[in-house]
Amino acid sequence: MEQNNNEYARHVSLLTRDTLALVLAGGQGSRLRELTTWRAKPGLHFGGKFRIIDFPLSNCINSGVRRIGVLTQYKAHSLIRHLVHGWSWFRASKREFVEILPASQRVGGEWYRGTADAIYQNLDIIRTHSPRFVLVLAGDHVYKMDYGPFLAMHDELDADMTVSCVEVPVEEAAGELGVMTVDESGRVIAFDEKPEQPNSIPGKPGICLASMGNYIFNTEFLYEQVIKDADTTESVHDFGRNIIPGIIDDYRVYAYPYNDPVTGKQAYWRDVGTLDAYWSANMELVSVSPQLNLYDTDWPVNTHQWQSPPAKFIFDEDERRGTAIQSMVSGGCVVSGAEVRGSMLFSRVRVNDRSLVVDSVILPDVVIGENCRINRAIIDRGAVIEAGTVIGEDHDADRQRGFRVTDSGLTLVTPDMLGQSLHFTR
């Protein structure tokens, strides 16, 4: 497209205003084990003060896509409350909104049976907004992406569907991610959903092209395909397993490479779908110069947070000094005569006298008693760790106490494991 920057910006602006975003946020996230026993994965806390759902929603707002539906299903109370408190400031008079679309058996008597079925069951709502394009987004990944160029490429190529993609190591994609094969023009010629042996990109052994779970559809084309899929009895009603493989031979389906607009290199994107991946992504943020910049005022990540006082570090004695080194400490935290190293403390965490927290992710409202040692652990929200407790040093002992220990030696502790059955999330 030959046009100056102002014309291109106007072109993208028109495209984003004519787009309806649908965020798929109904997944359980079972690979996160007990972290998602009482919450949906998109509602899981991340980065000290955010929820995972905040990233795709912020991407929409920053990209100029301001008509958004969030499709919820699995244990969605915490997620819905977060959306109501943090994402209800739009002005309907300007055709801006975040609508919550729970699985409400609008068509037949079924809950959402798959990603494609979730869209199918909301076709009447989509029609009321009359978008030109529908942007379907995974609600459980962490990244910052401008959807404007994504839409522009889709429009310029006259595509029926476009899939955003990233290059990932074959071993990371195996059994976990949808993998694409494309021709020289970027057109998708094969799509395998979570293959055990993904195909490498030609000329890049060990690297494959993986779907981010973000799709752009021409609206009428989307209607046709999900209706056809709904009438197919053998389908599992999933975009990756059914829709995409079924259309690539007969329709124009393209891959959009998600690269950093400045460097042209692979942009930041994390599927935090396992305990190790979740821990690692949080730990990356503690480093000196993380790839994901949460301090970027040009592309802010919006959220809702309770009003909390500043973090506080108290006592300054030789064996009783409140310190945090190379760590992120959120509002409302009190580090009382304790030491925190290389860790992330979410809101309102209290670490008491002479305790040591190292390389750990501590979710909101956790209380760590005196003389505790916690190493390479995730402590779930609201847990109360009794004085003298040691976590993460003896993995056999951790397992005997009912904690979950991953193959990499990461320990997960939840209130239920401690006999503190909260049975709710806040």
C-alpha cells in the first residue's frame, strides 16, 4: 500500500473502529494445576498487580479497538468481578464497551463446547454491532501487541482469515501450540493443532511457526464457517482443530508474523500455561531490563486494583532488617525485619521477622510468619504460612506435606494444601 504515514494511520484507524474484538476467556487452564482450581486462567494474577486478561484488553484499547466482548465460562466469578471493577469506564454513546458474554445456553442447551462454538453461540450479539471484521483473541497470554498493523495486513491481502504467529522452539510447541506451515507469500498451507512432532521452518531447524490464538475474520466469512461447523456432528467445534484445517485449501488464510516494530525481531509473547512458565514469566519481570516493559507509558497496561497504602520496609537491626533486593513489591506489602531476594510480591503481602524469600512469586494477601525460608516457590493468594516453615529446600518433604513440586523443582503452595479452605478468590 503506497500512502504516507498520515494516510496509513487513518486507514488503520478506520479498520480498528470497524472491528469487534472477542476475547476467549472461558478456559480452565488445567496445566496450572491447583492455581486454577478456583479461578479461570485469564483471571490469574500476573506481574505484581495485573491479571492475565488485562494484557489483551489493554492491547485492544491501545490499538484503537474499543468494542470488546469477553466470553467467560469456567469459574468466572473472580474474572467477572475484575472486569466490572476495572473495565466498565467506557462511554456507550461513543460505541465503546467491554461486554461480558458468559456461557448462557443462548443456542440450544449447551455450554460453550469449544472456541468456535463460543463464537457461534453469540452470533446474534455480533450481528447487533455490524462489524466489518471480528478479531478473536486468546484471553490467557501475556504480550503487548498493536492490532492495527495486523488488521491492515489482513485488509491489504484481501484475506478471509489471518492468524498471528510467533517463532518458538519445536520442543516448546510440541503438544502445546498450533503449528503452521506457510508458503513464500505467507499463505497458510498446513495447520496442525498441538502436534507431538512439529515441523520446523525451512532453513530454521528446531524452530516452528506457532499460532498465538489470535485471528481476524471477515465477519460474513466467520458467520458461514461457525454455522457450518455447528452443523458438523463429528466436530469438536474448535478453531485450531476444525475451522482452520478445514478452510486453508479453499480460502485465503494468511499468517501474520508478530515481530517487534522497531527491531524487526521476535516480539515478547508468553503462554503462561504451566506452573514453570508462569513462574518464569513473573521472574523475568524482576530482572534489570525485562523484555516486557511494564513501565512503558506509551503502551500502558490497564487494570483494577484495590486502593492500598505504599509498600513498607521496617526495622534496621543487624539480624532484623526489612529489605528487598532485585524484587518487585506491590502496594500494601509490609516486609517486617525480613529479607526478600529476586522475588515478586503481589499486593498486601506481609513477610514477618527473620524470614527469607528467594526467587519466589507470592500472590496477594499472603502472610509469611516469622523465621520462614521460602525458595523457588509460588504461594497462592490468601495463604498463611506458619512461623518456622521451610518451603522449596527439601522437595520430598514438600511433597509429603501435600505441596506440588514440578519436575524443575518449583514448589506450589495453596491455602487448600495448608488446610485453609478459603474456597473463594478475591
